Amino acid sequence: MITGIIVFAHGSRVEPANEAVRAVARELVRATGCSQTTAAFLELAQPDLVAAADRLAAAGVERVVVIPYFLTPGLHMERDLPRLVSDIVEKHKGLRVEVAAPLDGHPGLIGILAERFRSLEAD
């Protein structure tokens, strides 16, 4: 089964923020070996989630893993993302869409926060 990955973020009016998400998606290609990986945005940037899924489906992807680039499970994760996934599944019959958990709760986050703190500690 051919799998694609979508790194799904909110989107920003500040284009460098959107480009940072695209860079994460490119790095994920290297980390996973999944060449069909792209970024998508809820709003304020392109492509949106449906358009990204359309592109992957057109490329022959049979399974899409959506990885939310959201810190916590808020309104966008609980309301918007399920609606968009439903739209994708309705549009692309047979396309399997799975959604990973948001970043919240991952044990690696504490290490990252501690590292950021230590980087600013006074000697």
C-alpha cells in the first residue's frame, strides 16, 4: 500500500512560518523515507488539507497519514480536522485516511522545553 504523509498546521499570514512547516515536511521525508510527504494548512496558506490529499491521491497514494502540527487538541483538532477528513474520504472513495495525535502529551516535548530552558540559563 502506497502511503503519503501530510503535516497539517494552522497556517499564518507570516509566510516564513508557513515555510517552516514545509521544511518540517521535507525533513520528514528524510526521516521516514516516505517520498509522498507534504505540508497542508487549515487557513491562511496553501495547500489546504483537501488539496494536499487530492495531490497525493492523484500520485497514486492509497493511504494518507495526517500528522497534526498542533500542540494541543483544541477546536481545530476536534471540529475542523474531522470535518476535513470526512470531506476527503467522501471525495476519494477507497483512500484510507488516518490521523495521528497532536504533539501534546509526547514525552519528547518535556526534553525540548528543558533544553530551551537550559539554553537560556545564566552561568
